[in-house]
Amino acid sequence: QVLIQLKEAENREIQRVINKYHQQHRLLSSMLNCRTSPHIETSV
């Protein structure tokens, strides 16, 4: 019983880290997309 609870807590922690990583990755990729998108370069 305790092992199962530990496993669930561990999975929740991993899931939280993965979610945080995905949010940062999405933010980074959107920033990169803004920087590398051609229509912004042509408007400057």
C-alpha cells in the first residue's frame, strides 16, 4: 500500500516536471517562431 502511494506521488511529480518543461518549450518555440517568421522580417 505504501509502495503504491509512493509510486503515485513519484508519477505526479514527474508529470508536473514534464508539464513545466512543455510549457517552457512552447514558450521558447513561440519566441523562436516570432523571431524566424518571414512576415516579421519583411515588415521591418
